[in-house]
Amino acid sequence: MADAISAAGSCLQPLCECLDGTGMLDAAAREVASFLHLKSNWADLDKAKKLLLAVETTVRARVTAEVDKLNICDPQVQVWLRRIEELQLDAIDEDYSQLRKYSCLGQCTIHAHRRASIGRHVLEALDEANKLIEEGRRFKKFGFKPLPKIVDPLPQIETFGLETMLSQLHDLFEKGDSNIIGVWGQGGVGKTTLLHVFNNDLEKKAHDYQVVIFIEVSNSETLNIVEIQQTISERLNLPWNDAEPIAKRARFLIKALARKRFVILLDDVRKKFRLEDVGIPTPDTKSQSKLILTSRYQEVCFQMNAQRSLIKMQILGNDASWELFLSKLSKEASAAVESLGSQNTSREHAMAIARSCGGLPLALNVIGTAVAGLEEGEWKSAVDAIDTNMENIDGVDEMFGRLKYSYDRLTTTQQQCFLYCTLFPEYGSISKEQLVDYWLAEGLLLHDRENGYLIFRSLVSACLLQASGSMSSKVKMHHVIRQLGLWLVNKSDTKFLVQPGMALDNAPSAGEWNEATRISIMSNNITELSFSPKCKNVTTLLMQNNPNLNKMSYGFFRTMSSLKVLDLSHTAITSLPECDALVALEHLNLSHTHIMRLPERLWLLKELRHLDLSVTVALEDTMNNCSKLHKLKVLNLFRSHYGIRDVDNLNLDSLKELLFLGITIYAEDVLKKLNMPRPLAKSTHRLNLKYCADMQSIKISDLSHMEHLEELYVESCYDLNTVVADAELTTSQLQFLTLSVLPSLESVLVAPMSHNFQYIRKLIISHCPKLLNITWVRGLQLLERLVISHCDGVLEIVEDEEQCGEQMKMQDHASDEQEDHAMVETSRNDTGQSDFPKLRLIVLTGLKKLRSICKAREFPCLETLRVEDCPNLRSIPLSCTHNYGKLKQICGSVEWWEKLQWENKEEVACLNSKYFIPI
């Protein structure tokens, strides 16, 4: 028997060895063990489950911490957490609980099979749980910074009226040669909002660039290079080392960015800086990268090389302003002001408040929020409060604080010059020359006029002043910026009495004048000043543009020993009160008044440097007084009733410092004496020739010694028949020309080459009945204003080409016999430039025979065409097919407009609906 068993074992041994090699025996043993040791395995799994839960809790906490830092979970940790979810331990627990109801192992074959399956699952889960516990304990890294998106979206802001600006920016961005783009404008105008929207728009073009980086450049006066470098490093997912020198880090960032097509948006650049110093390579056409910057200062955009691709941010239009304002109101307030009732005064008041913000988004946001909950009956009080003192409104102090940065950046002198501008009315323009004159007299410029122009440009560049229309000689102040200036004055030690343009019938009471250092009551309806104020500290007194002011007390100036600027122009005064006390006075403007004589003791004003007596229609002899004012730099008698009639009366040689002379001359021999190589001729800027009997012609080149002559006004010279602008004089600076009441004038002869009319900006011709046309105006490339009135012989303003050709032949033939063979009256523009490139205004009045102005052509800068009493004018040289981007109005009678002859109905419909204003 033993031998049989031994023999059987010998036979089975190779089979067992074979099965052992395949692992089948271990698997079978494992199956048996899982079946036999189910209870103990489940107990071990329960312990492992609790331990795994503790490890999982720790890991998930670390992952949450990483996510809170805007990092993303490590992929290995993500897989580990997914494996925990796939364990399904709760299902195993439930199966085991069901199995425990059957205590007998061999109760049936089915239960035995189920026990084997559950035992296998418990053992597998135990093994996986132990692995997960071990792996979870080994994790060191739970998250990392994500790869940067090409565009990092910024919070989207609801915008109003930005469509045009955004379109301009996209257009420039698409241009291949616009690698650096500048956007400039005053604080609070919406530059940052525009850049936010543009950044988000770039998500649609993400495939064109590899990274878009938005950088807020300035939150202080000093450029924070480290913060900028951190922003770039984070967007590029580069390592950061605090100990690394700025210059070394900049070189590294330049290399990193140079490998990419990037778009960098720099918001609020306040000072020039080198891009390379912070780590930004200058984008070029080859790299196709772009840089867009915003700034409050135009000059900063220039300095950052954005001068060829520049956008000025515009304030909001009325509709967009109203929409933005309404968006800040509560539902109840908005519904109240939007109701359509005819007696809705709340709407009128709300619209007045919105208009007071001047289209400035920052102001609309602040003021709109401040009045958001007003109820009916409260709007009127709010309007009054904002009109009288905006700073009392909630949030305005904070708004002024934000706007104040532009002011803080100015020098002390620039700040004083800016505050001076608050003396002018809220609406209307301020003359640059007038401002500089005042600043000079106040001692702000130390007698350096050119510095005044630089300050002027600085204030415009900083958006504290705005160019007034297309006139570079005038500016205006935005309403909110003016309120900022008054707010700054109130916070300083100085006191201004500022009530210009307020329709006052009476001047402020004498007590209000006492402590003031500068006073402005200009542009009102004041008729008299019957008191004698005590204001020893006042340095500027502006009372101009009170057209009915005709009475001032005898002792009005008695205490004004510090007064430096006095302006009484455009008033009705006939005499000046006692002025002996005005020992510091430097600037006196009496132009456009009815004054008849100057005070006998005017010569006591030893400091007087600027005396304006222009257009004083009643002024009599004044030279004896003026010739004793030895510090005079400006003496203006242009178009004054007092003029020089005799050669011996031209006794101004004692004024050695005179730089500007405006003068009226009544005789040709006086003109000849003035026009000699002497300082007086060189000082002559404005010349009025009037009642010059027997003078038959004027040749502009004969005025060669008046090298600074800017304005020539020829009137009532009844024998004058010819004005000659020849080619001999090439240094003329003549800008304003008026030919008025010249009944014998037949021709204005203008050289066909670059001549001494090349700088003419304003041309007025009136009451010249023998003048047939002024075709020569086509050669005036800088002409801005053209006024022709009551010239009965004019059939056409500019002749057509056929007529000009015939005239050319006749004049060329006649030129051989003329001494000045260079002179022709021609319409040919030999410069090769387009006609009327700068013309903004055309006024035609009382031209009874006028048939046409000229053939249809482009007028790229034309703003206004005004036609009155021209019954035979049947066409105007405008067409809807041309581009009149700046045209604002065509003024004329309805009858005249209806009789115009048009090429097609669409043309007249286009012009009529857009531009026509009946008069």
C-alpha cells in the first residue's frame, strides 16, 4: 500500500511542480484563505478604511490649500483620489453584512460561492487600501501653478459709449506697422475700462498670440519695476528669485518674451521709462508683437514711441452719459425720471445733473451714485448743490483726490497757472495769448513768454485744459476739472472771488472783496460799481464783458496797491477812475470800450508793461501819456479812433522796450515813416490803414521792415484800387487780412508761387463793389476762415478752370509789358496741393449777383457754410459723395435752400437731414 502511495506521489510530483510554476497553487491557496479568513480580513479592511480616510482627509486639505492659491491639483494626486472613489468600500460592507445572516458555511452551495466571491473582494480591497495608504503618505507635492492662459480675462465692466474708441483701437491694432499704440486722456475718462474690454476681446484672437499680459503700471509716483517684473514672470510661469538683481532679471525676461508673439497692455503710464529696464523687448514689425499703453499725458505717449499710433479718449456724448447716469440710480429713481409725463420736472433736473458731469465717466459714476435714491421733490435741491459747490456731494472728495494726481505732478508754477484758469467762465473758450499775458503780469513766468507757451502745452497734454475745437489758440476747461481747481483753491491759503458768467446784475458786495487775491466777475450784466472796496491783496481783477458797465466810483482803485492785472475790455466805460494807487499794475486792457481820454496821471503807472487800447471807438489824443511809460512792451492802438495823422505825431521812439505795436494810421506818409529800418517797424504786429486819401495801391513787399506784421486791416481808403501780394517778400508772417469799404478796389494781384500770403488764416472782404472774384484764395493753404460780404460785383468766388485758362493767357501776354512780370491773378494752385485744405468757415452775405462759389470739391476741414441774402446762388460746392467728416452746419434761408439745384435727390436729402439749419 505504501509502495502504491509512493508511486502515486512520484507520478504527481512533476504535475505539482508544473502548477507551482504557473502560480496556480498560490492563487488557489489565496482563494482558500480568503474563504476561510473572511472575518479577519474584513476586520483588517475596516481598520485600513479608517486609516485611509485619515490620509485622504490630509491629502484633500493640502489640495484645497493649493487650489486656494489658484494652483491646480497634481495629476498623480488626482489619480490617487480617483482610485479611492473606485474602491466602493460601502458596497463591500453591505455585501458582508448580508452574508453574515447565514452562519452555516455549508448551508448551501450558493452561499458558499457567495462567501468565496465576497472574501476575494475583501482581500483585494484590503490590498488596494494598504497601497493607497502607503502612496498617500509618500506625497510631497499636492499642486502646482497652471500653465498660463494666452489671455487672462479681467472683470467685465458694463460700458457706455466706448464703441467708437474700441473700434479705433482694434483698427490700429490690426495694422502691421502699429507695434506701439498710445491711448491718452484725462483722469476718469475711461482709459482703464477701454483696456479691460480690449484685453477680454483678445480671447477671440488668442490663436494669433502666445501671451497677453495686462500690467497696472502706476499706483504711485515711483515706477515699481519689481511689481511689473513679477506680473510678467507669473504670466509666463517663470521661477522667481527675490535675491536676483533687477537688471539681471530684466535681461532674462527680455529673452523669454522675445521667443513669443506677445501683447502687453500697460495701464496708467505716468512717466517715461525704458521698456528694456523692466524686461520688455521693444516690439517691432518682424516679431509681430504689440504694446498698448494708456496715460493721462500725450507727451508720455510720445516719449514711449507711440506718436505714430495715438488715440485720444473722448468724453461721452449726451446719450451715453444719460445711460451711464441712469444705470447708477435705484429702480424707483430711474422709473421716476424716465416717466413720460409732461410735468416731469425730476427728469429735467436729473438731466441737468448728468450734464454737469461733462461726459466724464468717473463723475457720472460718483454723482449718479450720490443721487441714486433721490425722491421726487429732492432733485431741484441736488441740482442747486452741484451747481454751487460740487464738493459737498458724497464721493466727490474721493473723486477729486483721484483727479488731483494730474495737478500734483505739475511744478509749482504750472499749478498756479492752472488755478488761474478757474477765473474764466465755466463755458466758453480761453485765449492762449490772453492767458500768457496775465501770467506774465502776475510774475508767474519771470518775463519768459516762451515758457508760458510750454506751460500751456503741458496743461493741455495733462488734460487739465482742452483744445477748443480746431483752434490751437484757444482752450477750455472741463466742468469737473474746473471744479477740481476751485476745490484746490479752497484748500489753499489763497482766496479767489470767482463769479464769472453767472448773469449777475449786481457786483458782489464790498465785504466779499476784502480778502480776495484774485477776483473775476467777467461776463455778467453788471451796470455799475458804486462802492470803493478794500482789497489790498488783490493782484488780478477781471471785469471784462460786462457790456452795460458804465459807472465806477472815483475811489474804486484807491486801496489796490498790489493789483497787477486789470481788464475792463468790452464794457461801456467812458473814463477810468483815479488810478494813482495802481503802482504795481503791469497789464491794463481797455479795448472795446467807450473811453474818450486816459487819466492825466497815467504816467505814474511806472510798472505798466501791457496797454491795450484797441477798438476804442471814442478815444482821443493819448500819445503824450503813452510815450512816458518807458517799461511798455505792448501798446495796442489797432483800430482805435485815435490814429496817427501826421508824421510828427509818431513819437514812440522813447519806448525802448516795446515788442508789440498795434497802430492805426490815417496818412500814407505816416506809413512810409513807420516802415523804415527802425525798432518801431520791427515791433509792429497789427496795422490799420484808414482814410488814407490818395493812396491808390498797396504792395505788401513795401512793408518789408514790418517783419512781424500779423494783421493788416485796410478800410475806407476810397481811392485804393489795387492790392499786390508779390513774390519779393518771403519773410512775411501776415495771418489776418481785412479789406473793407474800398469802393475803388478792382483787383488783388497774388504771385503764383509761394508768396507773402502763404500764412493767411483769416480773410474778410466787405463792401468792395468793383471786385469780381477772389480766385487767388485757392493758393492760401492755411486759410481757415473766409468771409465775403456786400461785394456787389462778385459773380463767382473762384472761377472755373476754363475761365482761368483764358485769363492766364491774357495776363501772360500783358506781363511782358508790366514791370512786375511775376504778377498774375490766377486760380491755378501751383503748389500741387489740394484747394482749401484747412478751411473751416465760409460766410457769404449780401452778394446779390453771386451765382456760384466754385466747382464741387473736397473741403476736409469745413465746419460751417453760412449764406445770407445771396438770391442768385443756385448751387453749393458740396456733395454727399464727398467726405465732410467735420461739417456741422449749413445756414441759410429756407427759400434759398429749396431753390438750390442738385445733381440728385439723394444728395439734398443727405445734406438736409444732417446739416441744414434755417436762419
